[in-house]
Amino acid sequence: MSVAQPLRLNVVFMTRQPYPHGMAGTKVLQNLIDAVRPFRHIHPEVLVLRGRHAGLRCTDPAGVYRGTPYRVIGAHRGSGLGAVCHVPTDSRHAVAHLRQVRDPAVGNVLFIYGGPDLTNLWIIRQARQLGYKTAFYLVEDVRVMPPAAGVGAWLDRQGERLLSKRIAQLADAVFVISTHLQAKTERLCKGRCPVTLLPISVNPADYPAEPTPFHDPVRIVYGGMFAEKDGVEDLIDAFDRVADTYPDVELILTGRARDDRLEAVRTRVRAARHCDRIRYKGYLAAEEYYPFLAEGDILCAIRRGSAFAATGFPFKLGEYLATGKPVIATAIGDIPRYLHDKTDAVLVPPDSVPALAEAFEYLLADRARAQRLGHAGRRVAWECFSIETLGSPLFERLGAL
């Protein structure tokens, strides 16, 4: 009787996010790699196409990060219109790399973070001709994304919207971050390829075993992008209300944004009555960011009410819950699917400064209750979003291609 051989896979994760240092998109990819790392018969690698993000750019053409090799195509290019002219050259280099790392003795998978676009379309088609199976991980609904800034970004966006309708012709499997994207993609694919819900992820190794007690002053924390959808101005206004009553609180912000958005937030901070108790720490790399989160006391995963915010799922929410600290989150999209108000988080409606201020007061009024809420939120993170929970389904789906 023959003995079944262990499944062997060569998986190239392709992304346009900065790598190995970046923000949510970069960390999502690293968590997925860590999720499948325990499976000894899988070999992961990262291929980066012109890493793009506000204020962050890949500069190293190749390297190894946490045991996983990566290669950056167009490392020194930005993301403006001039970079579009280099797409043919970058695509040829990417395909040459895929040909080089392809292993004919095992299954080869190209795992694309995001959907098909004008930058990766030819690469995907060539990869399929080389024998790669292709899987996409959709984290945003491009049909409802905010207007793009700049001609190059506008062309990118139009290409994404057009090609999103053809994903069934390019994919052997699709993973999605939200139930909205799951339903939409299933309609597009019409059963021609599997569509799997793969929510946000957290790596328990990034967090201390036990959360720290509240500090004095109490640290209310927001970390992430300062885009319009994130509602940071609402957070500042709500803090200003609560700070009138609680002199022992401070608001700490960290993250990145376009220059105009960063200036808008700074203007709102300067106008706040308690601006002396609001601090902006700038962008923190992962080795600083996770210890910073763990030292926060109340973490705020807020979003404005918009179609775009309702269709995705904020990666930062998983990060916040995993700290074991009490979390305030906007009840939008899939968030109420996982969290229950005043059971494992405090949920607030979008665009409501009074509700956000009341959430602060609820947690500050009884800090023992707030800490119990934080412990309950951490259990949700471990049960629903831990890479240890997501690893087996991800590996099995890739292995079935």
C-alpha cells in the first residue's frame, strides 16, 4: 500500500505594500506567512512591486526578513505617473523572478495581496502559463474607494475597478476579509473558483502574556492611518469633552498620512482646549509599535460612516483586541459580527462624538470593569483572528489548488 506524501508548496506572496517595514498591509502579509510557517512542507517568499504607502518606500532590492526571502521590483521608484512608464520593465523582471524561483517538483502558488490591476495583470497571466496557481486576497472594495490623488493613482484605481469584474478568469481561489466582499466575489465568480472568508489576523507572539494595569495618566491611544475614513478628528473632539471631567487622561496618536491629512489633524489638535494633553508620536516601526500598543490603556478603532468603511475590516481592531486592553470600536461592517457592546468591547455608532465621549466615560468610571472588558476582547482575538486559528484553513485551501 502506498503511503501518502506530505503536501509540498512553493508560495510566492506578491504585494504592492512596502516590505519588510510598513503598516497594516505589510503586517497582514507577514501574519499570513507566519500562519503557514509551522507547516514544514511550504516554502514562502515575498515579491514586492513598487511598495506604495504614504511616506513609506521600499529601498532594499532583496533580503530575508524573519526567515522569509523577499525581492523588490522597482525598489527606488515612487508611485506617481512616472512610475507607470516602468510597468512593462518591472513586469518582465517580476516574471523572470517567478520563473527562477518556480519549483517543478512541487505545487507553485502565486498569492496576490489585493486584486488584479494594470501593474500585475501581465505578471499574473504569465505566472499561470508557467504553471502557478493564482490566489487573491481582497481587503477592499475598489468600487467604493475614495477618489485617488494624482494621475498615476487614478489610473491604478480605474484599472482595479475594471479588472475586478474579471477576477474569476484570473483566479484559482479568492480569499476575502469581510462578508461583504465574500458575497460580492461569489456573485462575480459564479462558482468557478472557491471564495473563502479570511478575516483580520493577529500573531500572539507580538503581545505580552498579561496586559499591564492602567497608567496614571490614563493613555487613550489611536494608531494607524489618518485618512478621512478613520475619523481622528472625532476622536480628538470626544477626548476634549472627557478631559474636562478627567484630568488624569491623555490622548496619544501614532501613524502616517498624506501631508494634507496630517496637517488637518494637527490643526484640530492645536484648536483643542486640552491640546497640552494630546501627543503625536509619528510613525513607529513594528518593533516599537507593538510595545507601544501594549502600554496603552484604552484603544480606539474608530471609523467614519461610509460605504468604503463598511465593506472592509480594520486590521488595527485585531491588534488592539490582542493587547488585552479595553477597545472602543465603531459598529460598522463586520465588527458587530465578532464583538458585542459592553461584553468584549464598547461599540459606538459612526460619526457620533457624543457617543464616543460616553464610551470613554464608561471605561474611565470603572477601571476594573474596563480591564475585564479588555480580557474578554483578547479572547475574541485569539479565537477568531489568531494565526494559529487561521493557519490550517489557509494551508488546506492553498494545497487544494
